[in-house]
Amino acid sequence: MARDLQTELGRAAEFLAAARKIVVLTGAGVSKESGIPTFRDAQTGLWAQYDPQKLATTEGFLRDPSLVWRWYDFRRKMIRDVKPNAGHFALAELEKMFSEFKLLTQNIDGLHRAAGSIQMVELHGSIDRFKCFDKGHPAEDIPFELEEPPLCACGSLIRPDIVWFGEALDGRNLQESFRCAEAADVFIVVGTSALVYPAASFPAVASDHGAKVIECNMEETAISDIADVFLQGPSGITLPKLVALLN
Ligand code: BV8
């Protein structure tokens, strides 16, 4: 039986009022109201014919470096022109209310940092950071509108500093994320279909270690069955309502 939003918000606020350690996992849904299509939204225009999961791979990049480079350039330009939304700001507010808080984001758009979140892990990297393909040398001041990936001084192609499908996440980030999930009193999952691993395993790790799980989404997902509370609706609406109950 779907409980109404008000009831669920009250239950979520009760769990948070009794909690000390809060962990939040976000996905593309938290940036939707900023105007960024989610990872599984249909791609538009030139990119409609491509599958993101094929482009966001080392094979895809090596097969056609220019195509993948231009796809990220298109996304980086889109992200440059958008702002954090009320959901991002609510999470930055929530962080100030708890001495032990960690935000784990799958997003590469940098909007949580722009909204003021500090204690956070960018699990899949950032579209605004670049490195060389062969040696990981950092690359600065990469212009927009390039047709091809520029070359590193070492001669290697430059690529976005993000985690592609089939690539391992940063070991330290992964260790930190599992440690936080295991220790969490409350684990909030916002705007993710919970299909991409290892991030999708964090809510179950938290729940298995006794955390209360609060899910904020438009619809049920792969982890809704382990959620103690389901806040249905856009996170730009539900998260500010939740934070207002804690003030
Ligand atoms: C790894 C950067 C191993 C790139 C991304 C079979 C089974 C299990 C796992 C695998 C498998 N086959 C392959 C794997 C591994 C694979 C994986 O999980 N694949 C899935 C698809 C099955 N994982 C990996 O490859 C990872 N690496 O496993 O390495 C390894 C170990 C050692 C050595 C070598 C290798 C790496 C995964 C990282 C991939 N990179 N991003 C880029 O962005 O271009 S992931 C990509 O998907 C984005 O980061 C995105 O955030 C992420 C997850 O998607 P979501 O964020 O959930 O977005 P989605 O569109 O799916 O959902 C949006 C949700 O929001 C929806 O639920 C919607 O209802 C909701 N929503 C919409 N509007 C709103 C809203 N909610 C609230 N408010 C709204 N307004």
C-alpha cells in the first residue's frame, strides 16, 4: 500500500532525528531538474543514435576518439550552462546538520560541489577533469569545440577523468564508500535506477549493517524493496520538504 508523501516524510524525518551518521547516494535523477537528461533518458539530436553505455567505454573511445570526445564536449557544454537545483542545495543543507555525513555521487556534473556539498566522493569522476589515456597525466585548460582529443606531452590521447564502463573505480573512493555505508545510521538514495555497480550495492550494504534506507525517486527502482521509506516525486521537491522538517 503506497503511503502518502506526508506520512513518508514524517517517518524519514524521525529516522534522521534519531541518527548520527548519514550517507547519501545520488544518481542522474538529482540533476534532472537542473535540465540535465538522466543517463537512461533518450539521447537527443546527433546523439540519439548512440548507446551511452557503448560510448562511455575505453573500447568506444579507442574505436572512435573523435566521436567520444565530441559527445563529452557536448555534455560538458550543456553542464557549463546549468545550475544546481533545490535538491542539490537541500543536500548541502543536510550536510551542515550532521557531524558525520558523506555524499556519494555517481554524477560527473559537479553540481553537488557547486551547491556547497563538501564531504563527498565523486565515484565516477568529473567531466571537468582530464587526464592522458596511457599514463594518467593530468591535463589542464582543455578548450571546448575540439574535433579530436588533444595530445598529452607524453604523446598519449587526452580523455575525460571519469570512470567508464568496465573500468575500476578509484580504490580509495571505493573503500571509503563501503566503510561509510557499513557505518551509516541512515542511508538516503536519490535519483538513481540502482543498476550500475558497484554503486548500486551500497544501499544493501547499509541496510545489511542496520541502516534505515530512505529512497527519493519518481518511480520504484532495483533497490526499492529494501527501502524503509519511499519519498515519491522529484528530488527538487521532496528533499527540501524533508530538510524543512528537520529545522
Ligand atoms: C566496474 C561515467 C569492474 C561515464 C558511469 C553485470 C552485472 C553487474 C555489473 C556489471 C555487469 N556487466 C558489467 C558490469 C559492471 C558495470 C555495470 O554495473 N553495468 C551495469 C549497466 C549492468 N559497472 C562498471 O563497469 C563499473 N566498473 O564494475 O569495474 C572492474 C574491477 C576491477 C578492474 C576492472 C574493472 C563502472 C561503472 C561506472 C560507469 N560510468 N558514468 C559517463 O557518465 O559518461 S555510470 C553512469 O550511470 C552515470 O554515472 C550515471 O550516474 C550512472 C547510473 O545511472 P543513474 O545515475 O542511476 O541514472 P539513470 O538514468 O539510470 O536513472 C535515473 C534515475 O533518476 C531513475 O531512477 C529516475 O526514475 C530518477 N529520476 C528522474 N528524474 C528524477 C528522478 N529522481 C528524482 N527526482 C527527479 N526529478
